[in-house]
Amino acid sequence: ARFMLSSLQASQKKKLRKVLKEHSKEDIKLQSNSGSSPFAEAVKFHMKRCKVTVETLAERSGLGLTTIGRMRKGGKFKIETILAFSVALELEMPFIVDLMQKAGVQFNPHNAVHNMYLTILDLLPNANVFQINEFLKEEGFTPWTQERDRLQDIEAI
């Protein structure tokens, strides 16, 4: 029996080309901003590309405004912070890996928690940060972000 390969759908090809083009644009833009942190430049690039303000990102990610401000300036961040940022912006895996590399963090294949993060990203591509945090808490793990100020909106009413 011969194995038949089916062609990629036009929509799949279009999405692949779009991601590759965006990744290429990011590399060119970041090379021209070599004076500042590659991680900070990537954070700003993705926020601009996704048309997301600091405030909107804070609402979507559960990250504090101060943390997001520090990310935009560069520095050291935990894998969980980078994942919350990435999920809030709905970044594709190549962008997530690139951001982590620029931040100097990586998935450790011998770390059960990191393997769970990869599984969550793989099996639940449309989950938001708050759904992921809820699952992590139910399983006895620390959530990616502390949902400290979700009550602010309620108190403001």
C-alpha cells in the first residue's frame, strides 16, 4: 500500500507564510535596534504587531503593569512570566521559543512542570492565561500569574 500525501490547504500555507514573514520582519527590526535588549525589543515588537497596549496586556495576562514595564526595558524573567505574556498575545510557538531564548530561559525536559507547560500549550492552544492558571491551581501547581487585581474592575463599578 502506497502512502498518499495530501497537500496543505491554501489557508494552512497562508498562515505558515504569514508567520515566516513576521519572523523575518522581527529579525530585521531587532538587528537594527542592537543597542537595547533583544528581549525588550521583541516584547515591544510583539505588543505593537498584536496592537496591544500595556493595559490590555495586563488585563489579558494577569501580569502587573510594573512587570510589563520591566519586560519592555529588558531584564531577567521567569519562564511563567514569558508564557503568560505569550499566551495573552496568542503567539505561535516559534515566537514563544524565540522570546524565551532572548530572555535566557528554556524548557527543561527533565522538569515535570516544564513538560506540563509544553503539554498545555500543545493540547490547549486556545486557552487563556486565566484558564491555564485555574488548571495549574487545581493540579496543585503555582499559577503563571497572580490574579491580584481582577477585583479592581468590580470595585470600580
